[in-house]
Amino acid sequence: MTAAQADLRIPRAELPETPLIERPAVADGAALWRLAKDSGTLDVNSSYSYLLWCRDFAATSAVARGADGTPVGFVTGYVRPDRPRTLLVWQVAVDAAHRGRGLAARLLDDLTARVAAERGLTAVETTITPGNTASERLFTSYAARHGATVEREVLFRTEQFPDGPHAPEVLYRIGPLSF
């Protein structure tokens, strides 16, 4: 059993705080930027991009709020224009104080269920850099929970990144999904 699977065995009622998951609002943009920055693993985009993301892609993103309403985690994504039943998950981040409780898995499950209900969904894609064990576990356990397969291929090679050394981005394609 992986750490991510063990994480999912904790009943929600036993968690000290079960965050509310909902669509992000523009007012959440700054907090999402801080969560991405504090993650230590994500490529951090401009704060402006997180504000735009919360405005233009709220329907395909989710935010987890702590008891005081502050964002403690998020998943951002978009529906691929050339594959309208595929959700590309762009970033996932959880505040350090809320890690180890299955929140990232819950965010991903809630988001994909919502997108499936609103638009139809048969696949999820994401990219992961080699060695990002937490993301690898998150997405392979998601596939297992949904009875889907995972296909992997290098989407962007190291030399394709113009701004210095960057590990390759491996595309994870998860499907077929049924909800």
C-alpha cells in the first residue's frame, strides 16, 4: 500500500478539520499563488496568472477551504480544446499543515466528478516531472480508484524549455473514466 492509499483510509469524520471544496473565486488568486510558491515543487507562475485562472477556469478548478475560509489546497485544470471530454490538470497544491490527510485526492475526485457531471469526462491528463513521487502516487491511485489505466509518455523534453534546466514533463493519460 502506498502512502497515498493509506491516506485515503482515514475516515473524513476523524480528520481534525474537513475542508470545504468548491470553485475558486478571483479573490482566491493570491492565496493559490502563495500555495504554489510554498509547495517547493511546482513551477510558480506570475500572481497575475493565478488571478486569471480563478476567473477564467474556475469551472475546471477547485479550492479547499479551511475552517476560516482560507484556501488550504487547490487543483487547477482546463478542458482541452481538441479533446472536450479530457480534463488537463495543471497544478495541485496543499498547504503543508494539511498534507498527509488525503486532501489532494479528495480535491481531484471532487473536481473530476463535478466536471463529469457538467460537461462529460472520459479522461484526465497531467504532466509530472520524474521523481515527483507525491504526484505520481496521487495520479496512479486516482486511476486505481476509478478503474482506469495510466499511459505515460514524455510530452516535453528537457531541451524544449527555453528558460534553463528543466526536467522533462511526462504526460500521464488516465482513462477511460466513467462516473
